[in-house]
Amino acid sequence: MRSHQVRLNCGITMPLLGLALLPSKMIGRQQNLLPIWHSRNLGMEYLDMYLVHWPVKLKPWVHWSQQFLSTKIVRLLDFASVPPAVNQVEMHPMWRQAKLRGVCADHKIHVSAYSPLGGPGNSWGTTAVVESPIIKSIALKHQATPAQVALKWGLSKEASVIVKSFNQNRLKENMEALDIKLDHQDLVDIDKLEERKIMRGEVYVNETTSPYKTIEDLWDDEI
């Protein structure tokens, strides 16, 4: 991956689970909390992005935030020598992240939406987004699919959208979302949808061993 031309078309991201979730023998001493993977081990000179994935605080000396909602973005920027370039969060027409998008825009942090369709087909996901009567109505109006409407909505908010498919027809359908032109009324109607976060992280919440006693604690009352 030494060619800059290749880099323009294929960025390399290395995800890392929160260190609090790893066995202690994998972590080493507290002062050596460095990435487990090194770019040279991957045959590259550098990584385009180092993605901290679900870095929850479950041990006293680990204090990293989870998926960086607005409160934690502000806290992070108070001490981070290198501010984040991208904040990857759940975002779709039924979880619109208006507050977070505003904070990220103020600090020039790009928002990237995972599960922009609500995660249909995943064990934790839902079809509520693509089955929404409002989304379906807008899709009918534009001779599009509900999935295309949801993707175009995310793009209209200047976010990137991460969709996963190995189906050629579905890949083509996703790309055609770029051609849809949602009007002002479409966006107003989507803003009326009741919000519902899908990936809630209940596994990190309990009243005995976790610092997060409620789901509100986990998400800094932003849920």
C-alpha cells in the first residue's frame, strides 16, 4: 500500500476494542497502553485511521469514552493532543444525532454513520427504519427504495454512511441513493419520526460491577 493513488481509493482503518475488555496479559503495564497492532506489522508505512471501538471504562485506570457522544467529545478535546478526525456513531432517520452533529461540526470532526439503515438483518438491528410509513412514502414519491431514502438522508447531513452488502444488486441500489434529491418537506417529515437508539450497549450496564448503573449513565443522558 505504498501507492498514493491506491490510498485515494482504499483507506486502511484499524479498529481496536476498548482495552478494558481485553485480558490483562494482552494489555501490559498501564503506561504502555499502545496499539496492539503496528502499521509495519501489516506491511504498510502508516494507517489512515485508528478506530477506537467501544472503549468503555470498566477498570479504574481505563477512562476512554464509548462512541463519543457530544459530552465525551468535549471532555476528550480538553486533553487530547491530537483531536479525532472522524466520529463513527449510530445514525439513521430514527436516531438523528442532531446535538452530536452540531458539536462535531463546531470542532471540524467528520461524522460517519454506521447502521444507516437501522441494522436490518443483524441480531441487534431492526427493520423499523426501512419499514417506516414515512420513509416508505418518501421512497414512493421519488421512485426509490426506503433504503435509498435513509442513505440519502444521512448524506444530506454531510455524514458518510457505512453500508455492508455482498449482493451486487444491493450494492448498485446503495450507490443509486446518490441520485435522489430529497426536498425540504421530506427532511421535515423525517425529523418528525420518533427517535430510537438501536445499539444500546446494555451489556455494559449493571448495578454491581459496572460504573454504569443505568443506560443513561452509559450514554451521559444523551439517550
